[in-house]
Amino acid sequence: GAGVSQSPSNKVTEKGKDVELRCDPISGHTALYWYRQRLGQGLEFLIYFQGNSAPDKSGLPSDRFSAERTGESVSTLTIQRTQQEDSAVYLCASSTRPGGDTQYFGPGTRLTVL
Amino acid sequence: AQSVTQLDSHVSVSEGTPVLLRCNYSSSYSPSLFWYVQHPNKGLQLLLKYTSAATLVKGINGFEAEFKKSETSFHLTKPSAHMSDAAEYFCVLASYNFNKFYFGSGTKLNVKP
């Protein structure tokens, strides 16, 4: 596609439920990143994929968070047993190659945990 | 440790006047630095990047930034603000291998008519 797409655009869930967020990177982009942006704050790095491997998972805030990527395409971020503090916009970005310096961002998924 | 500090959470200027958004960084290696812009209800867009070439970097929409190693700064400037510049701006530091990006807390730019 023309850009990075994410779905859903909005998700409202109840505390304790699991959610799955999807990212479709730009075709051919080997690097993929997930970020979290809480209200009024900057972006917080969560995880980086190079192809379908994740050399850096250091940003995942707890073991309730996990992510996977199929080949060099779709990635899913899963949050289990959601908590209210998980409410945020989750952004995905991709870049052309390992060490590619320009990231292209998707529009984000706004997650609200009631 | 790697970090980015944006010194102002909000900046307000009048249309046609200069813009200065301040950014300081801390890095144990030669840094690669970026400025991104986020317009309301739109995705983040790269404005410009510094990756150890010329210290004065020109970006889109008339913005530029100067890398000053002695001051560990990478301030963003524009000679004349336009109403369409109203947005949130993020200064970003890349890890040495570009596996991770450290975002500042953002500066919201308000442009008054």
C-alpha cells in the first residue's frame, strides 16, 4: 500500500480483556517498530522487528505485552489482561532496511481501557 | 545513557515571526538526530534528519536545524511561521544501530494570526 496502515483505528475494551492491534507496513520495509503514546506525552519505544525476529524487546512494559511479525509484513501487538494504564495511542512505523534512518508512521490505534 | 530533552512543552508565535523549538540530547556515541511533526489527527511525518553530514540541515516546509556538538543541541528553526505550522514537534535520537529511537516529550507550537 501507499503507507503504513493500522487497525483498528479505535478500540474500547474492558479491563481484563485481551486486545490485538495490527500493523501493515509499507511493502518491502524490513524494519518495523511499535510505540506507545500516552496522552500528552512523547512516544515510548516498545519493540523493534528486523524481518520476523525481534532483536530488541526491551521496551515492552510487562509480560502482558507481546508482539509477532509474519515474514516481512503484518505485525500484531497483543495486550493480555488489559489495565487502565494501557490506555494510549499505539503507533507502528516501518523503514526500508536494517538501520534505515527514516521511519514512516501509521495513523495509530487509540486504545481505551474502561 | 541516551536521552532527548525538549525544553519547552508549548511555544506560541505570531504568524510571520521566527520559530525556535529547542532540543538537547545526551548520547555516548556520535548521534543521529531527527525532528518529526504531528498534526492533529494525522500521523507523524519526518521534517529533517542529521546523520553526521553537514551540521546545518534543511528540511521540508522551510524548517532547518543546526547540530551543535559543543552544546549537545539540535534546535529547530523557521524564519517565518505559517498558520499551517501549528502542530506538535518531536526531537528524536536514534540508537547507534538504529534499532531504537528515543523521542522527546514534544513541543506544541501554536501560531497566532
